[in-house]
Amino acid sequence: MNHPIVKKKKLNHLNYLIRVKAPQVAERFQAGQFVIIRMHEKGERIPLTVAEVNKKEETITLVFQVVGKSTLELSSMKAGEALLNVVGPLGNPTKIKKIGRVICVGGGTGIACIYPIIKAMGRAGNEVTSVIGAQTASLLILEDEIKKASHQTFVATDDGSRGYHGFVTDILKRLIHESTAKEIGEVILIGPAPMMKVGAEVTRPYGIKTLASLNTIMVDGTGMCGGCRVFVNGEMSLTCIDGPEFDAHEVNFDEVIRRLDMFKEKEKLALENYKKKEKNHENRWKKGSHEGTAF
């Protein structure tokens, strides 16, 4: 079953948003889950964040960052074209209930992941404090949407170009220190693994329940390949079927980071080869067009 792209938007020079027709996913999706897409028969399976669903229009909104060959290829697709497969919703949904005060921390494309959780936590009657950050202001995404869904929102950038000059974990630390009047019921972390590792260490001394949503290397998304394995409390778990959320204080983040770094060189090489191939194709097309018009 093909899944038409009904909308595409470039959020910044790295991040894109596409809205895709996916009736079954839109009907069953819950905050915290994800999908795996495939562009065509020879395409790589890519796990992607579902930022929003529209049950009436039977669409899901996906946000992704260009990090390799497949995401670059995906970024070149246009509205009207179709994805071959959209599998999901996958993973366990976030346990949404009335807790009291919840702090949701999103970094990079993790902001898109945490957005539906923020909305769901708010609907459940919680006081939601959101902390979002990126390397620089131009890479911040969904800022207005996050502010609208939250009781209060804090923004951080590594270079100080917007909001606090520093890291989201610095703001998290400050909020904990200032929370004598309001107990923090739960902290949810979504973003780069190093950020979540630091966030877990910030909350650990206070015994605050802290969840981390992991974005590990993944192939099938159904627990068969074992590629997304992580170690939680010393035991192996699979992100796709046991997660993606885990107790952040029990995750072996060093192992998560090591496994994420395993294929970076190969991914970089594949991206470079794809760019060369596309450039050669473009040059041949231009040459052919020129020769044709000259004739």
C-alpha cells in the first residue's frame, strides 16, 4: 500500500516535515510511539518520529533530520509522491496519567518526539514545563507549538543565539533547585544520547522518576533483528518492543552511544557516494538538455 505525501515543509537547512496519508497508523497512534518507513523497494527502513496525527484526514506528520543517504533522499521527495511502506505504530506508548508537575526535555529532533507527549500530559491534567534546545537558533523546531501546549517553556541554544546560552540540562538542574514549592512528579528526556545521559545524572540525586526515549539503530522494528538492543539495569532489552522509553537511571548510556557510533563512517561514505551519484546524474541531464536545445 502506497502512502502519499500530502504536505512537505523545510523547517531549516537540516530538518524537514512531511505529512503522509496513513489511515491505520493515524487511527491507533499514541504519544511515545514511532513508525518505520521505506521509500521504495530498494529503500532502507528508517524509524521516524510521529509529531502529530489527524484521524479525520487519516494523516500522520513526520519530522526528520538529514543525517545520511536515506534521509537526504527522503528530503528530496515532494508532495504528491508516495512512500512505499509506513509500518506502525511501533513501540510502547508513554504512560499518560495525572502526575502533577511534569518536565519534558527535548533536544534537536527530540523536540518533535516529545511534542505529542507534552500535549497528552497536558490533556491528562498535568502542569507541563517544557525545555527545548538545539545547537543554534536556526535548528530549533516546533517552538511555537511547544509553547502553546505547555504551561511554561524554556529555550536553550549551545551558542546562545536564542534563549539560555548553554544546555537544556542546565535549565533542568535550575528548575529542580527552584522546585521547593512544587514537587516534580516526572521528567521525560528525548534527544541526543549524551544529553539524556547528563539529564539522568541531574535527576538521579533527587530520586525523580526520569524516562528516556531511545533512538537506537533499528532494522525491522518488531524484535527479530536485535539491532536495537540496549542494556537496562544490566539486562538486555530491545528498544523496538520493550521501549522506546526506559528508566533513564538504569540505561547504560555509554553502550548506547558506542553502538550509535558504530556505523557513522559507513553512513558518511554512503552519503558522499549518493551525493556524487546525484551530481553526475544532474550533470548528464544538463548536458543532454543543452545538446537537445542546441540541435
